[in-house]
Amino acid sequence: MPPETCPNCGADVPRNAKACPGCGADEKTGWSDAAYAENLGIPDEHFDYGKFVQEEFGAPRVKPRGIHWVWWLTALILVLLFLRFFFR
């Protein structure tokens, strides 16, 4: 039994048709379960998760390694100034 729409070209297929009126696909060339499932975008047994993540999200983000020493020094100076004026 043919599908309602052709999985190859998307044309409407009449009931009891032997082939698609749009592209000529039939059970052997495009209506098989394998051909129909290939166009769904569902991963198969040989799914490469790393490749999928790379395609979907781009390059991996670089995590910052820590706060630069200049910011630690700035924070220390601000704390010391605060304590100096607070206990004056």
C-alpha cells in the first residue's frame, strides 16, 4: 500500500497507485521502510554522538581556568581599604 505522501518528493500519492506521480518512486525505489525512515532524521545504530554535538552546537566552549591574579589583588586592596575606613 502506497503512503499518502511520497517520502522522496512530498507529492500526494493517490490510493492504489503503483508509483508516485511526481517522481516515479515505488516500493522498490522509495516506499520501503528503510527509505521512509532515512528521511526522518532519526539516528541509526552507527550514530556518532560527538559528531552530532559538533554539528548542533559548534566548537566546544573553553572553560575559564580561574580568576586572574590582578582581580585577586584588586579585591584584596578593596577589602583592606574598607577595613581601614570602617575601623577608623
